[in-house]
Amino acid sequence: MPRYVMGVEYDGSGYFGWQTQHQEPTLQSTLERALSFVAGGPIEVVCAGRTDTGVHALGQVVHFDSPAERPDRAWVLGSNSRLPADMAVRWALPVAPEFHARYSALCRRYRYRVLQRATRPALDARLVTWVREALDIAAMQQAAQALIGEHDFTSFRTVACQSRSPRRRVIGIDIQRSGEEIHFHFEANAFLHHMVRNLMGSLLMVGKGVQPPRWIGDVLQARDRTLAGPTAPPQGLCFLGPRYPAEFGLPPEHSA
């Protein structure tokens, strides 16, 4: 059966996360209903990375199998005609049958946006996390260095995380100011449940001067979630997408 791969973006504010569950709406079930309409039969999708309630995506990647023969453009336009305004298919392509949106990914990338100013946002309230206090970017950059490499990230995952191993390889963390915003970019082979938001909660404590930069490394080594900072809000988090081997022929932003 032919396999297809698709790029999707969404504002996750109005959904109970990605995965289909008894609470509705979810992003997965919303996309599957639209695709099933285009295919004229049931479609089930597999995503590169499940996002939590309120978390967004610019480059979510999914694959699905379907006997329906449709031009790439028809998958895109047909799906978008059935999707709500806060979700959109960006591109679709046929792909080799061995491609898997989750297991073929070499790495995954997230961005966390913090608005640092005295007054709360209105226009971007669903897309940024607002912080009143001044943040020390140099201190956060210093603290983040302890997280680079392969480590046991038990201190930064939720107790509900179902991953069999707490070990992950963080490839890079970049922290830069852009006007009134501070952008945090995370890249790793994979992430644990709530890992980025838990890292952000601790990095913000360093940025506010509540903890020194070396504290992040101490918490990491302790492997104790109770010692880390709080889980940061979801609205500032956006899944930028995975990267795959170039042989699969995906768009440049997804090819390593």
C-alpha cells in the first residue's frame, strides 16, 4: 500500500494535545477526519512527535498509508478544505515504504518564546510565555552548557512519562534575544514527556537570579524531578520539526 508523508502546522491552544483520546478535540483525530474525507476511506496517521495540550507546531511530520491515488496537491488542498483555521497541511509527498515519521527521525527541534516586558501581551498571548522580570541571558546560556550531550534527564521529565529510558542526547541549546522576546532553541535526538518545558522552568529560575548557573548541572546529576524548577507554560512552546536522512527526499528544513 502506498505511503505518504505530510508536513502540518497548528496552533495547539484549542486542543487536548496531539494523541487521539476520549477528550476532544485532539489534533490527531482532527487531521485524520480531514484526510479520510480526501481518501474516501479511513486514514490513521503516525506523527514525528506528540505535542501536549496548548503546544504548537510549525513543522509536525506525519505519515500514513492509503490505497487512494491522489496528486500531492489534492492531499494538501483537500485536507485544508476540511481542517479548522488553526491547523493546516503545508505539503504532502509519496515516500518510501520504509519511512517512519517517528523512528526514521534523526533529531527533533523545539523553540520556546519568552516575552520579557512589564505588560502582558494581547496579540501573541497564545504563542508566547510572558515574564515580567529582567532575565540574564548570559547566565542561562552558561547554565545550558551542562545539558549538552547524552545524559539521564530524570530530573526534567514528568512522573507520567512512559519512556523506557530517561537518557537523551541534547545536540544544542541556543538562547538569543529578539527585541522584547528571548528565543530558546532546543535540538536533541528525542525528548522526554515535558522535558523542554521542565528545562525551561529551571532555566528561567537561573535567568531571574533565583538560582546560579551551576545549579542546572547539580539538578541534572541528582536525577530527582522534585529538585528542578516548575514546568513552564505550554503556550510558548512550538515543535519546529524533525530531521531525516536526505535519502527520503523531504523538504530542506527536514533533511539532515
